[in-house]
Amino acid sequence: MKTNVLVIEYDKAVKNLITTALATFGYKFCHAGSGADAIKEAVSAQPDLFILDLCLPDVDGTDVIKKLRTWTNNPIIVVSARSEIHDKITALDAGADDYLTKPFSVEELMARIRAALRKMSCNKSGKDANVFVNGGLRIDYAANCVFLDNAEIHLTPMEYKLLCLLSRNAGKVLTHNYILKEIWGSNFESDTQSLRVFMATLRKKIENNSSKTLFLQTHVGVGYRMLRLQGGAS
């Protein structure tokens, strides 16, 4: 069955470019030119992946991302003319999986779509792992829930993705480039700044002793590692 992509784009020229590329590469697609139409189309078409512009005529694209994330975990790739780091962080923190700046290469967009679909497939097939336990930290992968000392803690979608990546590689140092490619699909310097911001907010939520690193260890200039604690990681 062909992958169905919802293109949420107001600019007709850009919409035509993206949909033509999707058709050329064998994808099905549907289109919405506003935030309201995007939600309606998402409910009726149940797309496997979303390509979203932030500049829509009725609402900001980040609001669409937030609404979609209330009921679907399927990949959302932002394609936007906004290039400021703040815009990227806001969109990613709202639940976007990737961010591509206009003007863009069609080949790069297709590569990012393939990467996003691979991750989705791996996440679905890997849910048999069920639960990760490391000291007082417990992650229920199937339920998308995180607990610290038996109390549930609430993470943003991006914080949760980072925590899952680190937990699945507990004990290993993950470089900045590796994390960026796995989470963002890129390794641009500007995305490294975003990574530092998300890691800082994640650490605040899962570290209950600010004077000592309990779970996450920073390797300056290299990357991050989740430490294996007494109590084991499963």
C-alpha cells in the first residue's frame, strides 16, 4: 500500500512542486491550504506523514502541529521560509519531527521523508521492548509514559524522543551528530543549539538532584550519554 502524505501548504507553486515530487517518487498525497482544512483532511484521510508550512492564512502552523499531536504520532516535517532558531525550536517543541528551510532541495525533502518513515517503522516494530528501567527512571515505550520514582513526569514530544534515544543506547556516548541525524535528520550547527536547549530542559525534569548528574552525562564537545545506574537497565 502506498504511503499517503498530507501536504499543508498555502503557496500554490510550492504545493505543486511538493506534490509533483511525491507523485514522481510513488507516494499518494492529499492537500490542505489552511489550518482548518488541514485538521479536516487529517481526520478523513488518516495520512501516514505530514508536510507542513508554518505560514498559513488562518492560523500559525505550530497550532496545527499541536492539534495533530493530540491524536497522532505520525511524522510531521515542517517546510518553512522561517529560518530563525526560535522558530525551529518552537515547531520542534510543539511536536514536529523535522524542519526544512525554504528554498529546499526536492531530493533532500524526499530523503527526509524516507528517514521519517523508517523511524516510524522502527518505533512500531520495537515496541515489544515494552519497558526500560534505570534506577528510579522507568519508560513505558508502548504507552509513551515516563515515571521518576513511580511518579509520572510530563515531557514534550521532542524531550521524549531524546530520552528514548538515550535510553535505548544506555551506557553509550552518543555524539551530537548522531543524535541530530536520528532526531532531526540533519547535523547543522544551528540544530546543535536546539539540541542543547532540549537536553537542558530534559535534564531539569528527570534529575532530582541538581548538584549531581544522575541519568544524563554531558561529554563536552562530543555528545551525551545515559548512565547505567544501580537497579539496572532493561
